[in-house]
Amino acid sequence: EGNEPGDSAKITYSELLHKVCQFANVLRSQGVKKGDRISIYLPMILELVVAMLACARIGALHSIVFAGFSADSLCERILDCGCSLLIT
């Protein structure tokens, strides 16, 4: 379910696994490894779940900052947790 009442999507576990593995490989190609800290700045969309699960799959710590936050608030959160990558 998305933010709006009509926003919804259906996905199978198999499709989700495929997307998570693909994105985990993208993160690895960017040099992300176990223990790295990642910030995720996305609205309530399927890609948010995929990014979160991909981080968990490779052992990276993730911090979700919802898309309604200002640039200054996002900057403070990135600096506070020492993130090495921002997913938008």
C-alpha cells in the first residue's frame, strides 16, 4: 500500500527475491560491504522495500529517512550516522 488510497501493487515472493538480489549486486558493485551504513531516502514505494531488504541481505545497516524531510534534515541524519551511501 502506498501513501494514497489508490496506490497499491502486488508482487510475488519470487519476484521480490529477484529484485532484492539484483539490487544487492548493485550495492556490492558500488563497494558496499557488511557493516557499512546506508541511508534510504524514498517515498512509500516498492523500491523502498527492495533497497531495505538488499541492505539486510548483504549485512549493511540501513537508515530510512522518509521523503517528506527537508534537505537539511536529511543532511543531519546522514552526518549523524556516518553513511557511506544514499539511496534516492
